[in-house]
Amino acid sequence: MARFEDPQHELFKAINTSLQFDQRLYPEDIEGSIAHAEMLASRHIIGADDLEEIKGGLALVKKELDAGSFVFNDDDEDIHMAIERRLTELVGDAGAKLHTARSRNDQVATDVSLYTRRRAIAAGEKIVRLMTALNDAAKSHRDWPMPGYTHLQRAQSVYLGHHLLAYFWMFRRDHTRFVAVVDAASALPLGAGALAGANFDTDREMVADKLGFASVAPNSMDAVANRDFVLDYLSAAAICATHLSRLGAEIVLWSSEEFGFCEVADGFASGSSLMPQKKNPDAAELLRGKAPRVLASLTTLHGVMHGLPLTYNKDMQEDKEALFDAVDTLELCLDAAAGMLEGIVFNRDRMADAAGDQMLAAVDIADLLVRKGVPFREAHGIVGSLVRHAVEQGIRLSEIGDDDLNGFSDKLGDDYRALLSDGGWIESKQSQGGTSSASLDVQFERAADALQACR
């Protein structure tokens, strides 16, 4: 640059360049440059012939980048300067006019906005596939009993369909968050200049319309300093990755011999380099393991933006690696989770045997007493004593003799034994959102509506 007498130090070049990671923004940069050039021509800031040369040159540049034949120079600081440099080589003075009425500050903010919006839409589409896989699996296993857990201890029986739909609703919320990201990235930064606006009568609304932005950023300083939409993406991604980690963790547990509730398809498992018998649910483990990586990207950008004075600061160049890594990680994990669920096999007998543990009916026995007028806290204590007695004697609740049973409460009789004999305590959960068949029917209707809305 003409302002400087001495060349840049090699160490400064190394720390300053972003070309090695921001190359992926070239489609957005070229798209934004074409819209900007068309606006400049419409305002007679550049000529119609300049516009045609710029558009033709950018088409050639994009062709080279698409094909991987684009030659980068040592002085290309970032993808934006590389494209402009190559454009000027191809079309001469017309290419040098492209940067009129814009700065790299608003140019980069626009490129990142376009990219973030598109990746948020892509994440939403992948979430819909995962929600569909969960919904399909839930329908196929809607009446398969299994234990539900608290503190990883058997708690109450539920249907597998109900358990899988719990994740469906988690990812439904994730989809809503990514829709909000699209909205957050919908204000056009381009035209804000370096920070104060442009010295030309530009038409930012025209550019916004061409690039699909819903509005124009109302304040030029905020436009170039804003990375909230990236934070919004990373926040949505971190929460979604957390949900994926919980799903992965349960599949890991359920795949173990100790649980034996499911088996992942061979295509989503690996063996051992030493032990020939092993089938490891590695895809599920990696869903668990990659979540902190996405969270780290969110933390990184919060750290970058914390305390930054207005407007642009070079620190903000660090937004891209965090964003790109989170995008790549999340999209891969969403695809892997959907693929794994589409091929998973559940073991009905093993789950039913675990769900048949009579201890899981403890709340139902307490509620039976409540219906006979016993206050719930008193009923809770009675059933707790029953459970302790059964555990100490090494027997099932249904095996407690009549005399012993009457010693705990004279309100426990044939209905107590009927409750334990038919194993029907799952169907007793009649409340809205519960695990009974009737409640599940309503939930599946809501899930179908949610999927339709997402699509």
C-alpha cells in the first residue's frame, strides 16, 4: 500500500493473512460483488461497459476457483483481495472500479452474513431429516416398553416411542433457533463503508433485494461491527450439538452388553485392533465427543468480541475459523446421527424384561393408595417401606404375602396384585404429554404438524 515505505515483515504477513481459511467465502464474495457492481451502474457511478466487464471477469474468476485452478499470490491477504486482484488482471481498469463505495469491512460482513444464513438453512434441513428419522423410529416402536431413568437408575416404565420423541422435540427447538439465525443475518451490511457510510448516492435497498436480505442495516457503525448473527449461529449449533451428545450417550449405553437395548448398523460401528469380538458404537461416541468442540467455537467468538470498541478491529478476523469449524462439525454430526438412527435395531425382549421390573410401579402403587384417601406423602412412605422389605427379602413386590402386606397398609389388596400382574402401569399415565398410548397418539399428531411446519 502507498501509505507505507517499508514492506511487511514476514511474521506480520503470517499472522495477518486469512486466505488459508476464508477461501470458502468466494461464492458469497463474487455474488456480493456482482450485486454491488450492478448497483453502481444503476446509479451511474460506473459505466454500463464497466459493469459488463466486471461481470464477465468475475464469471471467469469463479470458474477458476470452482475448478481449483485459481493461482493465489503471496501478497493475497484474504480471498476478497485475491478476487479483486485477479479481476483487475483480467479486465483492467474496470476491475479496479469495483471497490468504489465499499470497504473490506462491509464487504466481509456481507459475505459472512450470506454464508451464515445459508448454513443456518442447511442445518435446519439436516435437522428435519433427523427429526424424521426419530419420528419414524418412534412410530415403529411406539408400544415397546422400556425403563425410563433418573440418575441412570430405573425410575418408571415408558414406551420406546415416547423416549425417542423426547429427542424429536429437542431438535424441533433447535430448528426454531436456526430459523432465528436466518432472521438475525437478514440485514444487509454492504454500503456501510468502512464505518461511516459512502460518499456516493448508492442504492442499498437494491443490493439487499438482489442478495436476498430482508432489510438494510440501519446504522453503518453497527453494520461493520456486528457479528451477533455468527454468535447466534454458534449458540444454536452448540445447543444442537449438546442434544446430539445426549442422544449419542444413550445409544452408547443401550448398545452395551449390560443394557443390550439396541445395536447400531455395521456401517456406523467399528471393531478393535486387538479384540476380534468388539463392535463399538463409535458414531454415537463421536456425537458425544464433538459437542464440546462446537461449544468451544462459541466461547472463542465471545472471547474475541468481548470488550471490542467500535467499529472494526482485526480481532474480528477470528470469527471465521470458529464459524467454519462449527459448521463442518455440526453438519457432519447431524448427517451421521440421522444415518445411524435409520439403521439402528432395538431389542424388544431385553427392554421389556427391564421394563417389567416391578419396582418401576412404585409410584403407581402410591397413587393407588391416594385414590383410597391416603395423603400422598403418607402413601410415599408406605410404598418405600414395601420396597425396602422386598429388597431385604430378595423378592418381587407381588410376592409379598397378604399378612405382611396388611401390616404395611390395610388398603392394599386385590387391586394391588392386579396392578402388578398386568404390568399396565405405563398405560396409567394419562396426562397430556405422558407415555400412555392415548397420549402418544396426540403427540404423534403434534409431531406430524411440527415436521410439516419445519419443511
